[in-house]
Amino acid sequence: MTPPVFAHGSLRLYLLALLEERPRHGYELIQALSDRFGGTYSPSAGTIYPRLSKLEEEGLVSKSTDGRKTVYEITDAGRAELDARRGELDGIENEVTDSVRRLADGVRAEVNGAMRSLRAELASAAREAKRSATKAPASASGGTSSTGWGGDARAESSRAVHEIDLVLSEFRQQLRTDLRTHASHGRVTPESVTLLRARLAQVRADVMATLTDH
């Protein structure tokens, strides 16, 4: 579930700021908030309309009908309150940035945990392959030369684990770079964490399936 972005009373102030730009109907306000914060905060109609009604009761906004749409417009009283509290708007932006940063940190933690788990699984599989290779005959005559089948299998397994480790490190570094870039624009959301967790779990299952098949 998306965590709250606005502190108590901050959303109404931000609605006034959006209406100062131009009159808008309810859906436009919802879309503007979602766009402004890169999808990090996408309020429901049940969140926006009661606040608009309250602002109207207080005389800070007025509404008119445009066809089937209700358009809201800031009043002079609304502009006066907005001017008096304009300094708080910067604080709201900072709060949202901090929220996005926490989400990005959560995604990085998920990546690191998944990478460690997958490495452990692969290392365990490599050890098991080494034990199995040691027990297997190295040649048709029953010899145990270290350069026979068992030695080749162990060497190949070791090389594969090393290569996978490099792939995982490269993936983690690239994803961290991408996350920092997108987090600075408010585009990292809780859905990013959910998607990443599901996809990494599937990748791990697919890789482990290739091992058990052998």
C-alpha cells in the first residue's frame, strides 16, 4: 500500500497551490498530484473531494459547473492563505523527496538480499556438484584422475559460479544507478519493490530448476 506523503493539513495547501495555477476539476487535480510526484502519490476521489468541499466551506475555493464537470477555482481568500503559508510548500516537496528516497532504499535492500540468497544457493549447488563428481568414476576403467570427468565437472561448475557472481554484481550496480536516477524524479514507487521481489524470486526458481534438472 502506498504510504502517506502529505502531513496533516499539507494536502489542502497543495490543492490551493494547484488551483492557483489555473482552475481545475477534481480528476485534473488527482492527475496533477500524481504527475507532480511521479506516481509516488496518487490520491483517490474519496481523498480529494472532501478536502475540496472543506476548502469551499471555508471560502478558499469556489466551484462552477462546466457541462457535467465541476470546476474548482481559488478565491482571493484562498490566495491570501496560500501567500501566508507559501514557505511551507518547499517543505512539502522535501517530504515527498524523502519518501521516495526511502522507497529506493527499500528496493536496494531487496536487491542485495536477493543477490545474497541466490549466491548462497549457487555456492551450495556447486559444492554438491563437487561432492557428486568426486564419487563418480573418472573413466570407464574406474580411475580417479583429477583431470578426468570429475575434474572437468568441478572446473566447469566453478567457472559458472564465478561468472554468475559477476553477472549479479553488474546487475546490482546497474539497478542501483538506475534507481538513484529515477528516485531523484520521484518515480520509484512501492509497486517497484513488489515487482522486483516477484521477478527476482522467479529468476531464482528458474536457475535452481536448471540445477535440479541435472
